[in-house]
Amino acid sequence: MQQFSIKLLSAFGLVMALVSFNACQKDSLIPTEVKTATPSSNRSPEGFTYGVTVFVPGVPSVIVEIDEATGLVTNQFAAAVLDPNNNLIPIEDIKGICRTSFGQFFITTGDGNNNPAYNNMLLKVNVNNPLPPPFGLGTCSAFNSICPTGPVSDLEWDPVNQIFIGLQNNTNELIQITLDINGNYTVYSAPIAVPGIAARQLSGLSFVMDPGTIVPYLVGAAARPGVGTLPAQLYRIPVGGIAQFMTELAPAANFAGGNCGIGFDRNLNHLAINRSNLLPLLLGLSEIDPWFTPMALVTNTNQWGAQGLDFEDLSSFTF
């Protein structure tokens, strides 16, 4: 197995060490203490949105912590697996991140990792738990949850059914991850087609809540793959049903031709959206604030934060 040197880890700042375990996943879903920051009415419980950056060969994904009060990046750290031989194995290709209603975070991996044993996995990320030096802060856990059909991107937590939902590698297909008989999230559905999206490809997924409602619903962001001029669009996604057009995102040039990861925060009442324009100065996050329905044919967005970073996925808070 490949050894992840401390020198390389420190280049990313703080480290996420991933510790394999065989404990029942139900046991791991006990609510954990949140960060020491005092929650307020305009923040989710941690006070932070977490995102994962787009993987490019030679440029590993990192997990990014964003202060929800300001939109400023407060931390970035790499992900790695601590294998049984005490080698740190880098998780270079991260596809999705989400927060469960139990107060814990999970990530999914792609198939671009140097060690294929950690491809297409669901991993638990405890962003608050310290690990002794020299590994830095944060722990994660692997529990043999591997998608048989490839990467699951734009991971979301369904707080009503308490399951994971993601995209089949940024396509117009959904994947559901449910519990097995031992209480582990290791059961993957066959890809579920999402009809009704023309000439575009889903690259973002988030549960959202309208003001005054108590039931979240799923929204997808669809962009045109590659270089193009078609603006990204938002769709309401009924699982097993036809996608319902909601709005186009403006300015169109900021969202055409690339990834369009999204994440919703109930207390902020906003949808954060990755600006996928390839010009570096335009990368980062915009927002629809306030979030509202019904929407106009075209909805303007405001720049929000994390300028210069290109996000594959963002965490959401709807509960």
C-alpha cells in the first residue's frame, strides 16, 4: 500500500485520517458534539458549510470548511486512510459530502485514487474529533461500503427516510444507499433514471426547504458538460418521477460548461452554488438568497464566498 508522507500531508494543512473499523454503523450514528462555536439563528449547528473540491489528476481533492456567517474559508485539509499497517493512504478523488441529521459527515470517493481499494466508497468523516499527532485533526472511518456501479457524486442525506441519495457520477441517474441487516449503509440501489432534463447533465444535488414548510425536497442542478453557452438550470427531482424545471441561473456565463455543485442551508435560507466558469477568478460560490418558490424563469445569484475554489459538492442542512 502507498504510504502518505507527513510532508505531503502538511502541504494540505490539517489532515483527515481515515480509520477502518468493523463496528455496527448504527452505533456510529450516535449524535456527536458540535464545534465549540455557539450556534445562532442564522447558522446550521456547526456554523460551517463543508465542501469538497473537484479532483484533477495531480491535484487531489480537499475538504473545505466555510464560515456560514461570512462565506470565508476557515480551513482546508486532505483525506487519507490509516490502514492496518499504519500507512496513510491518500484519498485523492472525493465526489460527495453531506451532513446527516445525527450530526455526522460522510464523503464518497471516485475512481481516480492511487489505491483502487478505496475507490467508489462511502466513508464517515468526524470533522470534530481530534486524532493524536502527527496525523492532525479529524478522523474518518471505512466500513466496506462500495458502490458496484461506480462513483456516487453529490451525496445527500434524506432526513425523512434516513438514507443517502447521490448522483451516479454526475449523470441524470440517482443512487440510493440504505441499511443492510447489520445496520451498515452498504446497500446500493440500481441507478434510477431522472427523465425530463434536456441537453443538460445533473452535476449538483441538494435537499431544500421552502419557508414555512417542514418537508424537504430534492433539487438538482443541471449544466451542459464541457465548454458551452447553455446556462445551468435547477430542477425539482421527484425520485422515480419526471424532473420539474424550476429556473435558470444567472449570470449564465458563471455557470455554463462545468460542475455546478449545490448545498442548501435552512437557517440561512439560501442555496450555495459552485461557479463553474473556467476562469480562475470566477470560481467559488454564489447563492440564491433568499431561497423562494415559485421562481422566475431566470433567477439572479449573488457571489457568496470561497473565491478561487472549484467545488464538486457542498454539504446541506435541512433539519
